[in-house]
Amino acid sequence: MENNSDYILPSQPNFQYTNEDDIDEELKCMYICSRPLITPLEHDKCKNSFCYNCIIKLNYKCPLCYIADHTEYKAVRLMSFINQLNRLQVECDICGNKLQRAEFIDHVDVCNFDCLRNCNKVINRKLFEKHDNECSNKIIPCPIGSNINIKRKEIEIHDNICCAKMIKCSAHDIGCNIMMKREDLGNHIKSCNWVMLRPILSSMFDKINTLEIKIS
């Protein structure tokens, strides 16, 4: 992949619950984040359940009985409870796809999104690198070396005006073989002997043509 700063990949997809207000409170991490439980741990003493990350942030100190001992917690393994959590309906905040929460981890790798460069392409996250190397609106450095950044689709137009492109002298047709950057053409023309000779040569050619016509 081209090494420049114009690498636009949406943040890792996250989800929102489609009906969070209607979710049973028994499925929520009450007293900490108050949201549906994720990787729930049950406290042996008070039998309340908390998200793994939530209770970690509290150093395992239960917000109800104030006991702080990691050995007092165990993973919730009651399948009927876990299945209820897995079946919660969520919506991807990138593509808007609706699915069960348990399916979201697999969805992350295949989430489709509109190219953020507005090239009108819908991209699969797994194939983003391929698109990044083809996107017509991607800003890339001038391939000739002019230190100008351009959209990929404008390369051909830029090629015709790029100041760093090597070009021939305007008098190459009459004998000047010097190549120079386009930005140096002006200075070269001022000192090019062939450019200075062009008016004289053109006059000579005109006279020769006139003589040829008369002779014929």
C-alpha cells in the first residue's frame, strides 16, 4: 500500500441496541454501566452480575456489598441466560445492518461502508486495502516528483502541467536535443541558440520553398 497519510478506514464497527429501553433489567449490568451485560461475571456473595470490564475498572469491588476480592467472581454459564444476551438485537453503526449480538463479532470483518472519499464505491472492510490502492479520489504524491499531492483520477491532467516533468525544448524539431524540467523551460528558451535561430531558419525555408515553386 502506498505510504501516505490519506488512508481512510472507518473506526472499528460498533453496535447500538435496537430496543435497549425494553431489555429486561436482569440482563443489564445494574449499578455500574446499566447496559446489557457483556462477558458477565456473577458475585458469589450478593449474586449480582456485572460486565467483566466494568467490575475490573472497580478493582472487583462490588458496588452493593463493597467486597473487593476477585476470587468471589465467576463467569455466568447458565445457557438460558447467555442465550438471551446473544439474541439481543443490535444495529451496526457503520452499515446499519441489524443482527443478533452474537453474530456481530463475525459481522465486523465483512461490514460494508461507503468510501469516505466519496468515490461512490461501497467497500467490504476485508477488501479495503485493495480499494485503497485503486480509489480514484485517493490523494497521492505526484508520481513525477513535484512535491504536489493530487487525486489519483487527476494524474493524466496533472501530467500535462507538472513542473517536474522532463520535456523537450520547443526547438527540438529544428535541432535542440536538450531535455529539461517543465519549470526550467522558460529560462532555457532565453539562452537556447536553436530558439534564436528559428526565425532565421524559418525565413530561409520560406525562401527555399518560394524558389522551388518558381522553378517547378
